[in-house]
Amino acid sequence: MKYTSLIIFTLVLNLFAFSADTIAQNSFVYGDPLPDAPELSPRGSYSVGVQTLQFTNKGQVNILKSKGGVDTLYDRSLTAEVWYPAIVPTGTVALVDYQDVMGTANDSKRPLIPFTFPGRSLRDAAPLRSEGSFPLLIVSHGYVGSRFLMTYLTENLASKGYIVVAIDHTESTFRDAAPFTSTLLNRAKDILFVLNETAELGKANSKHFLAGIVDDTNTGIIGYSMGGFGALNAAGAGYSEQLSRTFAAMTGGSKAIEGRTTASSQYASTVDSRIKAVVAFAPWGMERGAWNAEGLKGLTVPTFFVAGSQDDISGYEKGIKAIYLTATRAPRYLLTYENARHNIAPNPPPAEALQPGLPFDEYYRYAEPAWNERRINNINQHFVTAFLGVYLKKKDYQKYLNLPENSNEKGWTGFKGRSAVGLQLNHAVPE
């Protein structure tokens, strides 16, 4: 009798364990394909590992403490998350819980609210080394934001054979939001610094878990909003003298940003030839005079812009589309979500953002009024896969980019029947 009871108890435990894994595998995770997801949206063939990295950029300008045109220095700490092709042991379910917060630090009206959401990666998994190195992608969030803001995309790209490093930009995250001047100064600098540091970790003799699997000579930058602002500058679009004057006025005379302007004799030497492609979601700055035609001439790498036609943060006609039209020396695309506003890049709103009584903006930091966010995520996965596939992996994906301009007038390759609506894709070659 005791033996029979033990068998029954063991079977129940095994059934519970199986059910828990099955539920975890089948439950919704950000980035999972909807039935109408475009062809390149689903994840690739690689299992995905994830780890946290810590970097320190020594001797940087502490613009928040600069006074009277005199800059002080500090060691700038940065946290990053890296996703990579990995080895997942047989029988192990690749799931992870990401810890993030809503709200904004130092804003009494928007207290920090912790939340957890799942991803399809395995924490600290062994990297896959048998296939050599993979192109490097650096991901930069908006102001404010976090390194977990676009996990639907970071995990997806790692599953397709990329090393994906997303930065928490110090003084620009939900947890430590500080005055905007730090974001203006540090975005491009953080991107370039993390690129360099990841390249060092990826050297064959580094003894780091990334050793030998990072192809930093084949790097892409992905930025959203202020991340797009920094990504374009890191890739060659020098800031204008107008931005430099505005920055000086905001900081009591600091000239710290001058080295990132087209007028600076130093700027050209900071443009990194390893950067081969840029994806800029709703890049901020054009409406505020961050660039002019001369500065945008410096952008020569292939660039994929993504925008909402009603963007009220970065602007569309005089903002994102104006950058696209003015950067005439770059092969470039502009994907437009008709009637979308600014939130065409992040994960969907977390469940906690749906609770009554929260500030409305906690929900609208993620959501779009005219679009399903999961649908946007799938479309982004599709086009970013196609674009980076062409320019970083030399894949034959051009058919997914050479499309009729208006999706309402003619079906688009890669989209299921009747599903390609409300989108525009423009394409321009260098002059």
C-alpha cells in the first residue's frame, strides 16, 4: 500500500512538472508570432542564452555636476544585457524572468513599480562555439527606458545568429532618470564604448564567455528615440553647431558635446568603420536642430528608419522623414506605420500597466492608439531581420525590402494575404 502510494505521488509530481513546463512553453512571451506575423518574424534556429555585463568608462565628463563651463569627471558605470546563440541542454526549457520597473526615478507622480515578465532565453547558458563568430548588434533604448525595453527583438535576433548587447544608459533609465543633458551627451559615447568593450571580450584569448564568438568587424546599431539619436551620431551623422549652442545654454557653458559635431576636427576620427548598418526607430532630434544637411552627409552606412506617421515626440515630416530625405549619401529605407505615434519600438505594455489608478502614461509608454503592439513587434522583427540579413549576413532577403511603396495598394512579399495594410516603405539609394 505504501509502495502504491509512493508511485501515485511520484506520478503526480512528474505530471505537475510536465504541465508547468508545457504551460511555460506555450504561454505568451513578448515577440511570439501572431497568426498574421510576416514570414521572417518567427525566431531562428539557434537557442538563446542571456547574461548581464558590467562596464566602467573611466574619466568621463559628469555633465550633471559641470558648472560655469568647467566640466568635472567621473567613472561612468554601465550595465548591459547580452543575448547570444547558446547550447541549451536536452530537457531544459529556455525561459528567463526579466526584472524591470515602470515609473520614473525622481518623479513623485510616477513612482517606480517593479514588474517581471518572461523571455525565451536561458540565463548563463553556455555559448555556441562550433559555428565561429556572429555579427555584433548594440541596442540603445529611449529616454527614459531600459535594456529590457525591446526583448521581443533582442531575443529574436540572437536566435538568428547575432550577438545582441542592450545598454542601460546611466542617468537615462526608469530607475535613475536624471536631467536630459546627460542623455544628449552620452548616447553616442556609450554606444561606441560598449562596442569597443564587447569587442575586447570577444577576442579569442579573452577568457570571457564571449571569447571567439563576436564579429565586431560586422556591427549593427539599433536605437529607439534617443537611442536612434545616438546611433546616427555614432555611425557618422555629426551634430549641428545649433545643438552645441543649445547644449551649452542648458549646462551653463559646457562645450563637452562639441567633439560630436560636424564642425569638430576630432569627430571624423570617432566614426567607427566596424559599424556596417543602423536601425533607427523614431530617432529624436531633427525638429530640435540636432542635425543639418552637412551633418547628415556623414551618414553613409545602410540605415533602416522606422516611424509612426503621427509621431508627436520626434516628429514625422520635419523629424524622422526629414532625416531620411536629407541623409542622401546612405542607402536607406523608411518604414512608416500609418497613424502610429512614437511607440513603434518597445515591448507591449506589461500587465501591471493595466491596473486602474496608475498614471495614464505608464500604459502609453508602451502602447499605440491605432495599432496592436504585438503586431508592430512582429512586423519589426520581419523587417529588421531582412535588413540586417542583407547588410550583415549577405542573405538573399532583398525581395522583402524591394516592395511597392504603399501596402494598401498591392500586397507585400512576406506578408499573408490581406495582412499588409497601413504601412509604407520608402527606399533611396546614395546620390
